Amino acid sequence: MNKQIIISPSILSADFANLERDIKLVEDNGADWIHVDVMDGHFVPNITIGIPVVKALKRFAKKPLDVHLMIENPEKYIEDFAIAGADIITFHYEAVKPENIEKFCNKIRKLGCKVGISIKPKTNQKDIIPYLSFVDMVLVMTVEPGFGGQEFMHDCALKIPEIVHNSKNGLIIQVDGGINNITSKICTSLGATSLVAGSYIYNSSDVKLAIESLRA
């Protein structure tokens, strides 16, 4: 088992009426982080959860909250998410003006959170190379963000090696979208060090085995 691979189950596939139960389920069975998908219905065509839910999750989650902001104008909300309990805040490259990215990353870090930057499938990985020194993590989307249960886009995973080649030591390369026991191997072989999986884990009859299979 590869201990270096960080597994971050997405609660997008959990039972929202039983979030405490479902977070405890993955925490007790090997999850490293808890992935929280925040969608606003504008940046992506879906609406999920916001600051009050993150605050509620923080009361019982034992693992770091890995908060993925799929929202417009993330600058307006990061302080509130940090106060609510986010441990990692990932924003989308497409949602922030390039000239503001360095300042934005510094603000997130000053709030006590790790910084992530994410790219959609149609965004070229070269676009974020200038900003890698400002972040702790890059999140490569291998589906169009907005909904769970989509099919893995292999071409998107091929962005990983160039990001790895241009990154500093310790940069976490996370992949989100269509991750299962097969696609996880593709991603880690290309250099990914963190995997987000929702439906694969929560729809499994054996959550512990599902999580372990992502690291195997």
C-alpha cells in the first residue's frame, strides 16, 4: 500500500441527511481528508453546500476539510470558509484574474489554510505553471465540474506530468473525477499524489476495501 497517496472522499456522494455518519464511515476506514464540493449554480451548473455546512462538518470531522470552491468570485468568501473550518481551500484558476492569483494565494495562507488551485478539463496545464510556487496543491479535474458520477477523461490526466515536472518538492497533485480502482492507477502512475473519489467509495459495499484499492 502506498502511504503517500492522500485519499479524499467526496461527500457529494454521501447521504446529506446523514453526513456525520457518512464522514465517520470514511474516516474510520482510511480516509486522509474529507473533500467538500462547494458549487454556486453559476461557475458550475449545480448548487451544493456553503459556509454553514462547512461549519457544521468541522464540529465532528476528525480529518482535514478539503474544500473545493467551484464558485464565481471566490475572493469574497475565503475568509468565511476559513473561519468555518476549511483546512485546505482550492479555488479555480478560471474564477480569478491572473494578476490577482499571487495575492489571493497569500491571503488564503494567512488565514491558516493550505492553498489549492484547480483547472477545468478545457484549461491548458501550461496556464497555471507560473503560479505553482504560490500553492500547496494543484487539482486536475478529469470530469467537467458540477456533478458526481461522470466518466473519467483520460486526456485530462495527461496534464499531470508537465505539472509535476515544473513543480516544487512537496506540491500535492490531486485528481478529481471518475476515480476508481482502475483510473486511480493511471493517475498515480502519471504523478498524482492525492485522489478524490465520491461514488466509487460511497457506493461500495466495502468502504475500507474501496479506499485501500485506490492506494494499492
